[in-house]
Amino acid sequence: MTIFDSIIIAIIEGLTEFLPISSTGHMIIASSFMGIAKDDFTKLFEIAIQLGAIFSVVVIYWKKFFPLNRWNFYIKLVVAVIPALVLGFIFSKKIDALLESPLTVSITLLLGGFILLFIDKLFKAPTVETEEHISLSKAFMIGVWQCLAMIPGTSRSAASIIGGMQQKLTRNLAAEFSFFLAVPTMAAATGYKLLKAYKETPELLTNTNNLMILAIGNIVAFVVAIIAIKFFISYLQKHGFRLFGWYRIIAGIILLILIYTGHLA
């Protein structure tokens, strides 16, 4: 992986991580086109640059995360992240295998797109308008929905937002809680992958060039993610999810064509 490759993938991560269009799916496709998808460092890089995206949430919503005595807020995040931690640990190898499948990405992009077209009509009467009114049971159920994102192309953001709206959260609050939940979820996933890589293939993390590429990638992902989050919340307030639904459907169809014409493996 070159520095140019890392910047391209980091821009994709920053743009798509918090939009309901699947950052993992887009990075899989991009790395496949660039011919670096099978590289071990590329796979690690696509996970590690989530740290930059995580930090963007903390910076934008710093009043939510600090001071640290907001125990009720943190307990909700802990409860919501439990399903992903448990299932992620149990199915880790199967998830890693799916991460190499553009076909899986194309199918889940399509299915998720159709759901987003109708999500605003499906959940018309939200009753939960502030984070303080999200109960522990609702937080847990949102966490269960988030587990769908273990299938590449589903989108962690889309799964948790849909879960939030199914639990009667307004679409803005569902999006914001999805951002909050990303912090412990992605921090745990990234930490686990980095620790595993350090134990099994330490040369990936001790190489000076790799460390520089990781640093650049995280900085780029952080800056781009801040812009993407602010755009998403502003757009969502006015227009809803239909644009993202159509985008996923079109992207899924294009990917299927590329796969079946032999342009993408």
C-alpha cells in the first residue's frame, strides 16, 4: 500500500463511516480496484483508520462525552455494545471471510437501499426525542440491530439507525445515538484487530513506513468524517433517507454488473 492508496481509502472511510451506505463495503470495492485487497496490511489498515473516525465523533459531541460523570449515558453505550462484542468474538473468522466478498457487499447494498427508501414511512410516530429518554432496553435492542452490520455492505450506521427508529427514536436522535455507539463499538473492534495483528504479524505494526501510512490515514479519516457527520445531520433534518436508499441500490446494481462481467472479483 502506498501513501496515495492510504489517502484514497481514508477519504472513503471518513465519508462513508457515519452515512448509511457501508464504509466497509466501499473500502472493499476500492481496495479491489486498486489491486491491494488481499494484502494483510490493507485489511489491517481498513480497520485501524476507524480510530480517526471515532475521534471525530468525540470532538463534535464532546459535551456528551465529557465530563466523565455522566454515568447514565455511558451505561447505555455499554449495554448497547454488548451484542456486537459477543457476536463479533464468536463469529470473528466468518466475518473476516465475508470481508473478502464483493458479491456479499453488492447484495446487502441493494437490500439495505430498498429498506431506506421506505424507512421514514415505516416509522412515522417517534416518541423518544432526547438521549436522556432512551431506556436501557431500547439501547440494548439498538445494539442487537447493529449486529447486522457484521455482514459487509450492510452499514453499521444504517443498521443502528434503523434499530433506533424501530425503537421509536426520532430519525435525528437515531442518527446521533448511532454516532455515539460507534465509539465503543469501533474502538473495541479496532483494538482487538490491532492486538491480534501485533501478536500474530508484529512486522505489520513495527514497520516505520506502515506506521506512517496508518498515521496519515487516521488524520485524513478524522478530518473527512467531521465534514461528513455535519452534512449528514443537516441533510437528514430536511430530507430523510431516500437519497441514501437510491444511492445504495444504484451502487449495488453497478457492482453486480462489474462482478458478472469479470471486472471485479
